[in-house]
Amino acid sequence: MSTLSPTPSIILNLSEFIDALAALRRGRVIVVMDTETRNCVLDGARLMSAFRPLHDYGLVAEYDNPAGFPGLRYFRMTDTGKFFADNALAVWQARAWHERLAIRLLC
């Protein structure tokens, strides 16, 4: 008999994930408007799938934003997230331009 463990988050859209890492590394924050649906925005664009792995792997964490709007939740990159982003973005930039383009178009 086996015990079931929670399925780890997967990265559904690598392009969105990389773009989110880059924006968060520049100091941008994720604004979660609806916790149940995880409806969230980063840098003016809706995050379709990147929030869950960012959050589940501890790359972002909620913080108190006294200047924010009531009912919204704000997330920024953790120290672990910064380390991960630096490495992931370096690997991404090391790929040939046509590989990055193919990933953006096909994945």
C-alpha cells in the first residue's frame, strides 16, 4: 500500500515563469486579487500559471503592504527566490536566441 503525497507544482508555461522571475528580481510585486482563484497580476499583466509554483516552492512570500488596497494580498521575492532567479535567468540567457524563441512559441 502506498501513501499519496501532494503533487509538486509544475511549471506550465516556461515563458511566463521566466518573465515573472525577471520582473520579481527587478523588485516588482505580485498582487493577488482573489485567493480562491489565485487571480493575480504582476507588472500590469495577469499571471496565468506562474504564481502557484513561485508560491509553492517558496520563491515568493506574502508581505504586509500598508500603502496597499484593502482585500488585496501582496507577494514579493524571498531570498531563496532571488538566488533561484539569478541562476535560472543566467541559464536562460546562456541559451541561443533561437532556442529561447522556440520555447516562447512552443511551450
